[in-house]
Amino acid sequence: MIDFSYKNVSSSMVILKCIGPDRFFMERAIFPQEIFSSMAPEGSHLEIWGIESYGPNLEQRLRVSASKKEGPVAA
């Protein structure tokens, strides 16, 4: 498991979904300016969903990785 964090820099709530190997799944509402920290398996995918008047909107996709070569997940 790898530690990661995400900061919601927007002015509205977003939904963080983490999908990983071996049926790992986590979903959490993140409020504006909130910093969320957790652990996830190596290679998990983070999806950040915004809420629009017409429904959910995928805003970002990130990967949880311990490798320094990939961009950081922490915002």
C-alpha cells in the first residue's frame, strides 16, 4: 500500500474514486480546500468527478505510484 493525498483546489465539492487491483475500491466526497490522505495499492487509478447541473463530470485521472519518474499524485 502507498500513501497518497489529494487537495481539492476547486470551489465546489468533488468525488474521489480510487480503483485498484484485487477489487480495491474507495469513494469519498472531498469538500473545497479539503486535503484527503489515504493508502491504496500500487498502480491504483484515482478519478476526480465534479458535479455539474447536467450530472457528474470526470475532471482528472491520476495513478498512485511510488515511482519518482511519474508525476506526483499529491496536489
